[in-house]
Amino acid sequence: MQTARCINTLPSESILNILREVDAQTLIFSKRVCRRWNTLITNDSHLQYDIEFALSGLLEHPPQSFSKAKQLDILRNHSHAWRNLEWDHWSSIRVPRLKACDTSVVGDVLPLPPYIRLSFLANSSNNSPLPSAAQLATIMAGRLDKAKISIAFFFYASLARASPHPGHALHIHERRDAPPDGFVQNGPAPADFIMNLRLALVQNSIAILEEKLYEVSTPGGPSYGQHLSKEAVEALVAPAPESVLAVRGWLTTHGIPSETISPAGDWLGVNMTVAQANTLLGAEYTTFTNQATSQPTVRTLSYSIPAELKGHLDFVHPTVAFPVPIHGEPKVVPASTPSPQGSNATSNATPQSCASQFTPACAQSLYGIPATRATQTFNRLAVSGFNNEYASQADLQMFLQKYRTDLPSSTSFSVQYVDGGSNDQSNPGLEADLDIQYTVGIASGIPTTFYSVGQNNQDGIAGFLDLVNALLQDSNTPHVLSTSYGFNEKDIPFSLANRLCNAYAQLGARGTSVLFSSGDGGVSGSQSTTCTNFVPTFPSTCPYVTSVGGTQGVNPETAAGLSSGGFSNLFSTPSYQTAAVNAYLCTLGTTDSGRYNSSGRAFPDLSAAAVDVLIAYKGQFGLVDGTSCSTPITASIIALLNDQLLAAGRGALGFLNPLIYANKQAFTDITSGNNPGCGTNGFPAANGWDPVTGVGSPIYSALRTVVGL
């Protein structure tokens, strides 16, 4: 090989000029891999300042009038997600330091000018060839100039000696003993079948994200309402640089390119054949058929990764996670045709007719919702659409003309598309119509967007992950997200559920209130099923979302029997609800003990009307049941509160649960009814929080007081 001039033979000032062109994370890395660079950086106050400023998380620099030493002291007194990139964090990687440059070298790695050429220290204990320049260019994401590239390549070469190469031992990462019920095995998947795989990199500082989420969401705290920026949130969940390098290096040595597919860079996307996937992951991808839908799917019952990637690679998908059924469509009430009377609420008395035909006027009366139009045009309410459900403009107009005659005839909604979604006006969906009519028709004048998620997704959970990543990509997330769909928690592996839950935490930290319907099967889950143990629903069991249960009737409201509720088997009880849940469990005693996990995240958090709700569908009026009704009603209440907060120059409410559990007086306690399922009576409603109706149904005027309006 041709010997190249070693960069360490350059004058110190030349090296410093190169180092001043790279980012703070690269500087931190360089302090570890090269003794001379460590000394140069440590003795250079400007470089040391750059590192400390990045680690501090501050958005503004300390006053320039202060001495450099004083500025560094200020920065070091702050902590940030990148703090763990310092020495102890890097020590887990076996990175050889650059030694004297008069030893043997590997040779040129880039056709750069002689004064920037790099040599790589030969490692006699490792005979694996270093990646080519083309492969290295694939590994390094971003547009770096030649000086930055040369240093970045040196770092990768150091990592390469400790990174997994073909032939390294694989260790089982995830496995399952058998496919889920309802799937039958057909045989090995075709070797040339193209797999679209997603690699979840370990997120850097999820614990700090949770801490920040609670800080900005807990009333009375010094940071309440001070939501994080897009950049600040991404910094907390972005993978550590060594994780990106290790995983991309592993892929590159197998000749597999990758691309970043999430705003924070914590997801990589790769395309490869089944044969390549089997080799890369030590897997046996097989074709299975879903007996209920006759749809084939390609999955493996186990897969492995090199031991060196533990702590860098969270999981690979799709592997052991099979496609799961999505639930959400409300139930049509088999009753006589309703004879609605168009009206708006004019008094505090809720007509008894609302017990059999619930309309916007009933919601306004029962919960004290104002009919006054909102004023803040940048207030945003988002409605999720899945399962080829389309929202009809014509049905909305028919609904408003009968029940919201005070709203302009032009009142409508906008549409955004994810994964090839559409909004076919010739084929409206029952769920989509309901969700739009009880947001546009309740949240008077608030800009509402219907997010239509198509079938062109590979996330294995109906596009849920793709939707949240699309929202996180936006510099301005919606202030409220209403979703009337979900899954039975047992159908989602923890790795995938946890990653999606963390994504909702990101939305909450940025100021979005994320609401999900609790489900319509009582304690048997999203829909009534045969079961012995109670079936919690997801995402309602995610601690970072607000789960909405259901009530029925008026004067008084009682628990709707369909209202799903219970306790998670994946997530533990969050601190904001511990006291309320413990009080209920003490009252419940040993009833149905062993059928549920009493230490799990409890749901729902609150509730609203879910029975005999009147909508327009395909040109006719009809009644529907489900927490698909209560969720958009509740979302509209939050959106209206946000409108008044924004008008007062304040921020939106964001993540709601700490506020809800700290202010139970702002809700009507529902104390009768239960949610049967699994051959039992389910949980009974009770004083205080219960796993049927949460803390109760909202009182708008009381919530205004709670939020300081």
C-alpha cells in the first residue's frame, strides 16, 4: 500500500484549524481517540467552549462581557442530554488511541490533497479489511466538507476495529415460540422477496425526555407550560453518534445502505432481500397467512444481532411483531330512525331527550361547552384517520345545517395525507364522519385537520408510527390530536409499544394533547372477545397519552358498559395517578384478583358521552355508540380551552394527565355502572377515579378556572 503523510505530522495550528470545522460531538470523540488532539482541544479555550455550550443545552450564550473562565463555569453548571457523551460514556467502546505516526500505516483513504490526507494505524490483531472510501461515504450522513470528512473517517476507522464484521458471533435479540393465534405457517419466504426493514436505534436520553415532559405539564411547577422546541426534543431522543456509526458500519460491511427515516434520526430504513435479512440477522423469514383476512405476511420467529450492537440497536422491525388488527369503528345503534330537532344549547338544563339522542346541543348543555366561535387561527386540532375511513364534506354540511345553524355554511376541515392516504368523498366512513362532525361541530371555529393514513406503510401497526413521525417532522405540531382507534395491548410487543409511546411523549413535550379512545369492549379490550384475563388496550395504556372512556345518559350520567378500562401489562403506574389508583384498589379489594395487573398504568383518565350519539352518514341521520364518540368531544373541549389560553398570550395545555389528576374537582364524578367482559361484571364505577370512567366527565367552567382563565 502507498504510505500517506500522517495528519499528526502537521503543525498544531493546522490540526486546530481542521478541528475547529467539526461539531461538538466529533470534538468529544477526538479527545478520546488521539492523545495529541485531546491535549490540543483541552488547551484551546474556544474548542473547549464549543463542547461545553453543546452539553449545556442553553439556547443563548453567556454574556460576552464575562471572562472565558466565567462563561465556562456557567455552561458547566447546566446539564443536557449530550452530557453522557463524555468520558464514561465513551469508555464502553473499545477505541484504540492514535499512536506515533512513524509506524506502519494502512494507506490513503481519500483522494484528498496531501496536507489533509489521513493514514490509519494498522492493527495487526485485526485482519478484517477497512471499508472503502465509497462505503465510508455511505456511512457518514450529512454534507461535510473535506476536512470534516477526513476526521470523521478517522473516527470510523477507529470504531471499525471494535465494530461487528461479517462472521462475528450473533446473539438472539428477540424471539417468540409461535406465531400469534390466527396465523398459519406456509413455508420459507422467497429468497428474493424485498424486505423493508426499520432499525430502531437506542434513544439517547429518554429518561430526561420524561423528566422534561412532566416539568412542563405539572401545574404549579416553575416550567409549567414552557414546552420544548422541535430541536430540543430531537436532541433528547437522537441516538448517540457511536450508535449511528456502529449500526451503519455493520450494515455497510454487509453491503446494505441505509437512510434516516425519523426526524430525530432514531430510525433507519433499509431494503434487502429475504436472503440478505436471514444472513444479517441469523433469521428464518417465513410466509404466514392470517386466517381471518387470508393476507400473507413475511415474519421470523427470532432474530439475532452481534453482541457489539447491544446498547446501540434497540430492535429490528418487522421481525417477530406480526400485523395486528386495528379497532375503532363505532357500533351502529339498531333503533328506530331518530327525528332530530336542530338546536343549540340555551340553558344549563340538559334535556332528558339527550339520553336517547345525543347531539352537539346536548354536549354544550351537559358539559357547559360554549357555542362562541374561536378566535385564534393558529390553534390546530388534528383528527386521525385509519383503515380506509374517509370524512365526508357533504355529511358534515348536512350535520351542521341541522345541529349547528349558528356556524357559517362554509365551515369545513382540511386534509393531510400520510402513507398514500386519500379522502374518497364517494365512500365515507362511519368513524371518520363521527370524528369530524364532533370536532368541527363542537370546537366552534377551530381549524381542524383530518390526517388520512393510507395502506402504504411498513410500520406493522397500521401507520400509527408513520403518522406520529409525520407530526413530529412538522415544526408546528397540532395543539390537540384526537384518535378513535387502538389495539389490544397483548397484540403489540413491548419494544414496538414502548417506541410508539416515547413518540407520544415527544408530542406532549412539544405542547400537543394526545387523546385516545379507551375501546369498546369493556374489560375484554378494544372489542368484545373471548378471554379469561382482562385485556387492556393500547395506546391508552401509554403513560404519555390521555385515555377517554365513555358515559351514557344524563341527569345523572352513568358509566357506559362498553367503556374499556383496566391496567397495563407493559407499563407501570405513573406517579401522577398513583394516589387515585391506590384508593380505588383499596375499595375494590380482592374482586377479580389475578385477572389484571394492579401495578400497571391505569386507564381511562376521563370520560364523556359514548352512547346514542347522533351523526350524519351517507346522507342520513343515525345513532352510534362507542368511545369513538367521547374522544372527539373531549378533544374539542381541550381545543376550546387552548383557544382562550392562546388569546391570552399563553401556551396550549399540552400533556393533560398531571393536570387532570391534580384537579378532580373539575370533573363530574361518575359513580354507577360497570364495564363487563371476559365472563365477569368487569370493574365497578366508584367515588373518585375508576377504570371505567376515569376521574369523570369534564366541566368546562371548572376547567377554565383550573387553567387560570
